[in-house]
Amino acid sequence: MLASEEGNGPRRPKVRSVAGKQFPSDFRWGTATSSHQVEGDNTNNDWWAFEQQPGRIRNADRSGRACDWWRNAEADFDRMAALNQNAHRLSLEWSRLEPREGYFDDAAAGRYRQMLSGLRARGIEPMVTLNHFTLPLWVARSGGWENTRITEWFVRYARHCAEWFGDLVELWVPINEPNVVLVLGYLQGVFPPAVRNPLRARRALHNLLRSHAAAYRAIHAVRRGARVGTAHNIRLFDPAHKRATTDAWAAGLQSQFFNWVWLDVLHRGEGRSILWSGRMPECANTVDFHGVNYYTRERVRFVPWRIHYAFGRNFYTPGAQMSDYGYGEVYPVGLYRALSEVWRRYARPVFVTENGIPDEDDDMRPRFLLDHLSAVHRAIADGVPVQGYYHWSLLDNFEWAEGWRMKFGLIAMDPVTQERRERPSARLYAEICRTGRLLLDAS
């Protein structure tokens, strides 16, 4: 464990237990990362190329060495273990494993086996994401998610990963936050491929869905005991005025598109939304568990001429607590609502696969943790089978188009010096992980 800022060793926060808020004994307590954000020098994917384009990344930041995981992830694995975590969600970098079409790099696979084995040796159960936003350059230059051949390419990649790592991994997520890929990449133009074209977004949606379903079947064909699920960004959309039917209609329209059409198709083989409605029976019944990535909610006011914004003007609740740089409203009950709704709709086991806050001085994160974990406990008490919580993130990392500005880490990390420093919230979370009990206060 890192030295505390006071005294000569780690300091446990003073805590007071809350009676009745014990979590299940087999609950997974962890953190989450993604390859491009932490590994460093992922030079062969579309995001590295995107970073080189002027004006794409805030402050002209670059991922660069990131958190240096490709060379030394194990040092942070030690920190996870010292902080009592028993689970970690990480992603594999497709561009490392298949740097050219059809060529698979055994040396890169060996490094990932070393990392996954290292987690297990420390008592940390890995959950593996196959695609967390980045595409190999050869895929991106061939049309990325718009090329119908991507399902063929992706399922081949998934099969190789299951063969390489299946003995080390039970929990798999084929594609992280496909709704974010669509909105930020194809509708708002702030992620690659940086276009604003609903027709191209629709093509990408179809191929994302088919690729998930094909990967689901490929992983199960190789590893019968595997569990394959989602890591889906659930964002609550509430009407600006509860009694305004038009506000409620616009909020429902946005929620159906952003939250539910993807999951509906993966369960029932059909879905409807403002972008696309139809049937894809080949995608039905391809979910073993649901991962919920939850951060915030938005209010929606109906505006009839805002067609390209699903007839809504979105804003955060006036007067609500906001995280750094206005990233989002702090709304803990939203996590309870999201977990409950996913369980009600789909009746599959649930994980919180991401939940966190940008908070550089750590004045909000301790309370954020307590309140959001309280929401998780409430959901469990109400019968939702939540099996784990993965905080975003273990340490500060490259936050996509926001560069290094957003500080999500339990551990502060300087990208220049690579220096790490535990924040107080890290010690609070460590105590929760150690006891499996929700704590009321840390002072």
C-alpha cells in the first residue's frame, strides 16, 4: 500500500458501521480501467491517430505513456490488492493482438496472459472487455463499425481471445458502451470517426449488435462456462416538469434510444427507437448478465424544433451538486433506479461495471462512494441480484476527448512523472472492500 500523507504507514479512516448494510459475502469489490487509457503507447489504433489531429483533444493532450501498464501494470495490481479489492474490469487492446488483418501477435497475447495471471495470483478476479472504444487502424480505415465485414473480423478476434485467455476469465464484455460510440462518434462527432450522420449511425448500430451476438456465441463455443454480458451506459432522462406530458414524451424518446433499444434487441431480437426500429432475431438471447455504467441524469424539456436532439433541450437540475467541470449532476438514487429498471426489464444478474466522479481534490468522492453504494445495497435489499461493483477508476487516466483534465482516480496519477498518491477516498473504499459493509462516515 502507498504511504499515507500522515505518519509512516497506511492509515485506515475512522468509520462507523451501519447496521444491516452488509453486502453478500461473494460480492465483487473492484475498479475498472480500459487499455488505451492506462497501457500507454497504443500507437496502432484510431484513437491514437485521432489524438494527433489538432483540436480533437482538450488542451492538445495525448495519451502517451498513459499509466504505463503495458510495461508495469503489476505495480498497480499490488495497489489493488493492498486496497482489498477482489475484482478488476480491464480491456484488451484489439490493435495489439491483431495489428494487421489476420495476423495475431503471440507476444502481445503472452503479455495479456501475464497480466491476467497476475491479477488472479493477487486474488483479483478479472472481467475482460474485448472492445473499449478503440479500433485497430486497419479496421478503422476499412470503415470501422459501418463495414458489414466487421462482424466477421470481431468474432475472429473474440474467438482467439477466448482460446488464449478463457482459462483465466469467466466474465466477458464484448463491447463497452455501444450507445456512447453511436452518440459521440456518429451523432455529435466528438469521438472517432467524428461525423454527424444518423444514417451512418444506423449502419453502425446494426453492426455493433451483430458483432456482440456473434462474439457471445464464439466465446461460449470455446468456453462453455463463460458468462458474457454488457457494460452499458445507463443515463436517466427525467422530464423538466413532471406534469408536462410533452416533456415526459421527449424524455422517454431519449431514454428508449440511449438506454433500451440495444438491450431490447439483445434479449428479444427486436427493438424500437427514434434512430431505428426493427427485428434482428440473430441477436436474441445473447446476454448472461448486465453491466450498468452509471454516472448521472439529465432533465429534458420538450422543444418541437430540435428534431436532431430528439425534440428535447437537456440540462442538469438547477441547484444540484455538480462534479468537476460540470461533468454531471451527482444523483445517487439514479443508480438504484437504473439497477432496478434493468432487472425489471430483463431479469438477468447485474453488475455495476462503472460508477465514479471526476473530483481532483477528493472533496466529493467519499460521500459519492457512500451514497452510491447505499443505492446498490438498497437495490440488493429489494431483490435485484447485484453481484459486484467496479469503481471508475483505480487511478487517474487519459479521459478520451477530455484528455488528462478529468481526475476519476481513487489514486492520483501524474502522467509526466508517473507518481501515484492515494486519495482519502481510496482508504475509505479499501475499508468497505475489507469488511463488505457499508460505512457511514470517514473523518
